[in-house]
Amino acid sequence: MTLTSLSSEELRKFIADKGLPVYRAKQLLHWIYTAGCGDFNEMLNIPKALRCTLAKTTVIRSLRLAARMKSTDGTEKNLFSLKDGEFIESVLMFEGSRRTLCVSTQAGCAMGCKFCLTGSTGFKRNLAAHEIVEQALFTRGRLLPGSDLTNIVLMGMGEPFENFENVREALMKFTSPAYLGISKRRITVSTCGNAAGIREMGRLGPDVNLAVSLNATTDKVRDKIMPINKRFPISELMAACREFPLNPHRKITFEYVMLKDINDTQKDAKRLLRLLNGIPSKVNLIPLNPYAGSRFTRSTDKNILGFQSLLVEGGVEAPIRKSKGADISAACGQLKNSKIYSEV
Ligand code: SAH
Ligand code: SF4
């Protein structure tokens, strides 16, 4: 049995069924989630005999760290193998005092966005909630006390709203003080534009930040580069965003991958401003991160800066995202599975 797959109530029951005092469950929760501990031997306030019994009958986590790569900019990419032999990746980025972990929600992705390496490799399976949570536990266990994880973005492999039940459970563990206790304001779910998922999260919560990968301003272009647009065309997507409940001072982030000769004209920038009208929003401009075999090219600096100027003049904050970890294929849209490690 995997302990991270249990809720706190289930863990209490598991401990009670063994005839042990209930505070042992609390101690275990602390070690697993607050301390990010992956080894029973380190749980020093738990008697050795009990640690041995637990080690014989259970495992703390199910993910196995298969490889770790470090970029020249400090970004780290972890490759994990899952119990059934699939692989996923998470990426840890450092920016000032922020330590942001980008986690995967699926092994692969079925959405097939044409500019994304994850999309081009196809879908393997949904991740269980504990497989999503464990990616953060590995990082928490390694960072020094006082320099813990500050932010989590669900922007790794996979589309969160295609696996929303498990994602919701993972979000609960990320935010609840009994588990990882990370503030909801520091967690972001990114979707390729599943309007039904946006509405569901708006209705049922949790009220974490929402990012929408828009990437085009007309259905004609978006249909070609993001197949999800046939299910939820731009008008429907923007309507869901307009109705999304936002707390004061909070915004929806729109991700916009800059593709040369596809979506980067001044006309696009003006259309984008019109689409965002009435939505408290911020646009992240992401110069395309290339990968071998991609048929797209990154927009020129001139076009990116021109696009940015129009957005800013129109009153929309539009930072150009620095690509992190590109030298180890850890940047947006470059996550794949084990194969990439044998290629490097
Ligand atoms: N499936 C979700 C989250 C993972 S993708 C989504 O699509 O939002 C995370 C981000 O990477 C998205 O904003 C996507 O548009 C961007 N992306 C995908 N491929 C990219 C590439 N080759 N270069 C730059 N960004 C890319
Ligand atoms: Fe999947 Fe997001 Fe990549 Fe599209 S951009 S293929 S939704 S991971």
C-alpha cells in the first residue's frame, strides 16, 4: 500500500486498525507532507519497531526518481517512473525568492497541440492524485528548510481539466494545512481551453489561479494549432473566462506562444485586446521553445516587442516569459518521457 494514496482519515483508520495510538497518524502525516520525508528511517519520533513494520507492509510514495538534470540557469528537471512503467516529468524553477514547481497531471497528453512536444508524443494515462502530489513531495524533501517550495503550477505534461477529479484532490492536498499547506494564491492551473472545466472550477473551486493557453485570436488559426478549439471555439472559451469568478485584484493569465507568421501580427494583438475586453487579465508572451522535428519557428524579437507594445498600450500587462531550462528540454512544451534522456 502507498501511504500518499490515503486521506488523513484513511491514515488514522489504518493506524487505529493496527491498535496504535492515533497520534502516530499525525506524526506520519507530518513526516510525509510537511517534511517531505521519503524514508521511514528518518522518522525519528516513531519507534524503530513500528518503522520496520511500516516499511515491510507499506511504501511512502509510488514515484521513483529515475533521473535529474540541472540547467545552466539553475532549473532542475526530474524524471519519475510510475509503478506501471510510464514516465512523467516535473520542473523546478528559481526566480528571486520564488521556487516554483511545474507538475504534470497526465502521462502524455491527448490534446495534440501542434507546437507542443508533449502533445506530439500522445496520451498514456491520467495520473492518480497521489502521483501529482508526490512530485511536490520529492522537491520539498530536498529543498533546505527556509527555502521551501513557494509556488506550484499545473503546467507540466497533460491537460488538468481532462483529469479534473484527481487534480482537484491533489489541489486539496497542496493547499490544506494538514498536508502541504501552500497558499491558493500561489497555485495555478493551466488549461488549453476546456471551457467546461473552467466553468466547473468556477462553480466548485478550489479558487486557485487560472491560466488559459489561448495562443491564437481567430478560430481559423486556433483550429489548426489547437484541436481543442473545435470542441470549445474562442467565443465559448472567452465566455467561460468572462463568467469565471475572480476575487478582487486577481486576474486570469492568458498564455500566448509566439509563432512566426502564425499568430504574431499587429492585427492579432488588436484582436487579442478586443477578446480580453472586460476580463481582468494578464498575458504571458512565450517565445516558442523549439524541439527537433517541430514545424514552427519562434517569432522575431521585433514582432514580439511590437505585439507586447500594443497590449501594454491597450492597458494589458504582457511580460515576455524568459525560457527556463531550455538547454535540458525543461521549458514549456518541451516535456516528454524517458526517451529524451537517452537522446541527451
Ligand atoms: N495543458 C496545459 C498545461 C500544460 S502546457 C495547457 O495547455 O495550458 C503549458 C504551456 O506550455 C501552455 O501555455 C502551452 O501553450 C505552452 N507550450 C506548449 N508548447 C510550447 C512550446 N513548444 N514553446 C513554448 N510554449 C509551449
Ligand atoms: Fe497538452 Fe498543453 Fe501541450 Fe496542448 S499545450 S498538447 S494541452 S500539454
